[in-house]
Amino acid sequence: MDNLTVDLIDLFDAVCLAKNDLDWTLYTLQEIKEKVKALKEEATKHGMHEAYFHSLEQFTGILEYTMTLRSNYWEDEEIRIQNQLDKKEK
């Protein structure tokens, strides 16, 4: 039974690390989206058509959506494992 608790703790640590990495990735993607938006606005002022930025915006949007799904999954896993650990302590 002790091994199960240790394995759950190790799994919980791994899940927290994965979730943290995804949180940083989502933050970075948000920053990239803001920079692309600013760059697009500036380029438009200088006569460049905004269509040049559509594929980049589409790519970052898809990537953000995928990372959000993964982040939500790991958040649910974190809660599930924490609940199991809480039950073991009682």
C-alpha cells in the first residue's frame, strides 16, 4: 500500500510539471498572438495586406486550442490524483 502512495505522489508531481509546462506554453502563445496582432496592424499601416498574417494566426490559434485541451486534461488529472491522495491520508 505504501508503494501505491509513493507512485501516486510521483504521478502527481509529474502531472503538476506537465500542467506547469503547458501553462507556460499557453502564456507564450498568448504573447505571440499579441505580437503578431501588433505586427499586422503596423504592417497594414505601411500598405501590407493583412492576409499575409492569416496562416500565422490560424496556426497559433490551432496550437493554442490544442494546448488548452491538454492543459485541461492535466488539470483534471491533477485534481483526480489529489483526491486519491487525500483519501489515502484519511
